Amino acid sequence: MVPVGAFGLFALVSLAPIDPVQSFVGAKMMQVGPEQREAIAAAWGLNDPFGERFLRWAGNALSGDFGNSITYNAPVLEIIRDRFPASLALIAAAFAFSFVLGLGLGTVAAATRGRWPDRIIRGFSVMLASSPGFWVALLLVAVFAVGLNWLPACCAAPPGLQADEATLGQRLWHMILPALSLSIVGIAPLILHTRQSMIAFLDSPAGRHLAAHGWGSLPLAFGPGLRHALGCALTVHLAGAGELFGGSVLAETVFAWPGLGQATVRAATGADAPLLIGIGLATLLFVFAGNLAADIAARLLDPRLARRNPA
């Protein structure tokens, strides 16, 4: 999977209509002539055939050299290593928030099926699913940062401090709005999936048996029903890790969060092919890890899968 993904990423970046030499020259405010532009292109190997450029890049990548970023003038792996923890922390916070909220609201909707809480929660889910992520981020900034002045709207630390110089409390305070805007990506599908899974349990013979013995809808849903729906909800949420990673690009751009998402935007606008390919491969591995974790979680939380598919 990784070799095919690497080839596809390299081909897409090579076919991009942006001229990397022009982007580099413009970013550096340099005045260069045609001969100098040709020399830069030759130094980067841009004039070589596609196959030769890919094989050279693949050979270097196998030895751990993914090239140097044009935008940051640093090795690609170094940029990913420095920026990935910030993105991972943001994604983890959004993952936890959206999981707890989506699971809880989906359970309440199932327990109050057909009544006003269920209708409100389903309407809320549809609204979230149809709302663009960047619009939600800007709305959060307008309300909580500009209007109410409750939360900071920028960066991972207070002005004048680097992220590693800020305290844990300051970093968490600055993470609230980016994590909230990013969590929107995963809440709506989780609410609707949990609702359907919970309704299936409540209508099952086991659910009806417990209800006949005096269990109310909410205690039944948040008790045995939650244990029934937890495995499926976690599997669905982990499988959507790629969407969270994609959503982090918008969230980090709006909130100037110093992670891979912000680096991706700068690399794309600057035609920084080495960095784009490196981030693309990192994303591919992240999505693969999310799907693998979803499969493992499904087996651990649902013993029926382990019995059905013995090792």
C-alpha cells in the first residue's frame, strides 16, 4: 500500500500546475534571470524525466532521506518530527471530545426516540454534517474570541512565548477553540451511528426483557445498551481518523496552530514537493494506524468477532 501511495503522491505533485522555481523565487524576493532559473531547476532535478526523478526519490527515501523542504529550508523528516506532536495533540483532543459528545448524544437520542430530545439531537447532527469546517471555526472565533473575549483565537501559546515555553495550562487553554472546531468533523456520524446501534439493542429480545423487568429507557441505554454500542462506536470513530487529520489542515490554518496542517498549506501554495510528499506519506501511515486500531478495538470489545475469526 505504501509504495503505491508514494507513487501516486509523487505523480500528483509532479502534475501540479504550480511552478516550484517561481514559488521559491517569489518567496525569497529574488530577482533572477532565465539562466539562473534554469540552474535552480537543474539543481533540483526538475528537468529530468518523471521515471528517473521518482526512482531517485524512492532510493533516497528508502535510506531515510526524504529531501529538503523548499519552504522551510530544512530536512522533511525534521519538519514532520517537530510539527507532528502539535497536530497529534490537537487531533487527540478533538477525538476525545467528539467521541464523548457523539456517544452521549446518540444514546440520549435512542432512549428518547420519537420525542423532542431525539428530534433536536437529530437536527443538530444534520446541521453539523452540513456545516463547512472553516465556517464553524470562524464562527467560534467570532463568538468566543472576538464577541465574548473568553478564549484565545490564535497560536499554541500566549504572544511572546514559544509553545515549549508555555505552561501546560496555557497550551490547553489555547487548544480549546481549535479542538472544538476540529471535533465537528466526527460528532455527527457518531451520533447517528450510535443512535441506530442503540435502537437495535433496545428493540432486541434482551433489551425488551430488561425493559419488562422495570428498566427505564435512559438507565437501560446508559447501562447495558452503552456496553453494546461502545465497540461499534469506537470502531467507527477510529476508522474516521483520516477525516480528523484532513480537518486539522483547516483548523490549524484558521487558528495558526503550529502543526503539520499549517505546514501542508504552506507547502501546497509554495509547490514544496518534498514536504508535500513527506506529509502525504505521514498521513497515509496515520490513516492506516487508525484503521488498524479500529480492527483491534472491534475484536477486543466484541468477543464474537474473535470467536468468528480465530487466529
